Amino acid sequence: MNLASYPRRVYTPQFTPIEPLERLSRELGGPALYIKRDDLTGLTGGGNKTRKLEFLVADALAAGADTLVTVGAVQSNHCRLTVAAAVREGLKCRLILEERVPDSYARDASGNNFLMQLLGVEQVTVVPGGTDMAAALDAELAHLAEDGRLGYAIPGGGSNPLGALGYVACGLELMQQSFESRTAFDHIVVASGSGGTHAGLVAAMTGMRTGVQVTGISVRQPRERQEAHISDLAARTLGLLGHEESLPEGAVRVFDGYVGGGYSLPTERMISAVRRLARTEAILLDSVYTGKAMAGLIDLVGKGHFKEDERVLFLHTGGSPVLYHDRKLFA
């Protein structure tokens, strides 16, 4: 896997740490649990999108773009980090936010929306849930072109094969950490949404033939649709890297029992999981992605899904700024 052949901007100059979740492991009484702290990546507030943006922004710069344009939900971590990357590179940034929950956007909201404004986002366009976001991106690029500017479109979550290379790189990184610490992981558990993180890890584990099972906890759609989406994106990511073999049977695994009413809608299990990790390990999760993913992990441990002698790594994809917006959920 020769990732060095792809242009990359370095926003996180060091490996993110892997830490044992000793108190949580004792409380649950199952396998040994660990966490990879990708909430500590570079750019404003950190999170998994930073790794994807390293490759995507490098491509934008190579194309001569002066403006990054991307899409996301209200309170999007990806949008926050895309604005931060634009600031770092001296570019402008425009956002198109989808109100997946009606009337959920407020310009003066705290959390990620506050940070987008503080960072100096050039323009925020809010559209109703169900809008064709690809068409909205194209329209914004056309508006920029009319003004003699060159925009670069980044898909939601940075989740295309180029963006997924960020999590191929993360897979290489965590296997190096595994080797150096002599800690062999049996499972990786991650929130599965737009899919670049999940698919990138699947591509990495497949390409290196590690035998490590990657399990996604869906935060947006039913298992069958999410598994098909991740399988397609992982295969295209491997294709970008020149790997011709198909994904092995069972490489993509998704559990969808923790979504609740839908994307970003709170659940009691999520609230419990966020509180639990804060009070056992002093680590902040978020209410959209990692809270639901941790709720899934805790439930799977309780059901005996993992063997007691296994080691399970939870990938923390960040997102804690949204807690300030959702603080009433945890009062």
C-alpha cells in the first residue's frame, strides 16, 4: 500500500494514542477494551474528518482551487473541520447544511455551528432534508465559476475513495502501534455513517491481510443498505490503491440496532453511553456518532458477542463540540 504516491497535507504530525479502557472493561466484565483517540487529530476540535481532509485538500490545492465547498447535516463535524482546513491553507469555504430534522438550524447555535462562524466560513446555505446534495454542490461550484473562482467539491463526510485513504493510513498506523506495544487486536468497532472511515479501515485490514474484524455501528440507515454502501466504497478504495482482489466474505459487518429514530436523533442508550465513558474514563463522546457507537459496543459486550480473551479497539471519531449544543440531553 504505497500511500506516499498520493499528495497529502499533514494536519496531525503524530500518531493518535491508543489507550486501555481499564475501568470500563472491569465494569462490563467482558473482553479487554481499548480506544484509539482520533478525537485528538489536528485542526479545530479534532475528529476523523481531519485524516480524510489531508488527502482531499491536497487534491484541491493541486487543482488550483481557491474555495472548498462541502455538505453536511446541521452541527456537522465534517463541515467544522473543512472550514478549519480552508483557514489553514488560506482558502475560502462555503457550506451547504441539510436540515435532516426540520427547523434544527439556528445561526446563533453553539457547538459546531458556533465554531464554523468563529472560523470565518464565507457562506452557509441551509436546505431542507431530502435535498439532492450532489446537485446543490454542483450549483455552488457553478456560482463560483460565474465569479471567476474555482471551487473544489468535497462530498459529505469526505467519504469518497480519495478521502477514505485517510483511514487506510490510520489502519497502517494502528497496526504499527499494535506491533510496537505487542498488543494484538481482534476487533475494531467504529461508528458507520457516510462511510469513509469504516470503508478505509476495511480496505486497510483487507489489504494487509490482518484478520482483524472491523465492525460498524450504523448511525444512519438499516444494515443491508449500510453494508452495501461500505462494501462498494471499500472496494473502490482498494481499486484506487491498485488492489484487484475482491473483499473477503464477512469483511463488512454492520449492526443497526442503535440508530433509534434516525440520524442525530437522541436515544437513551446513547445518553447512557456518553455519561458512562465520561464517568469511568474521563473521555467525551458525542451524541450523533460515537455515543451511539459506544452504546452498540456496550450492548454487544453484554450479549457475549466478543470472547473474554479478545481485545477490542474502539475508534473514537471525535465530535465532542456538539455536546455543548446538546447539553440539555445530559442535564
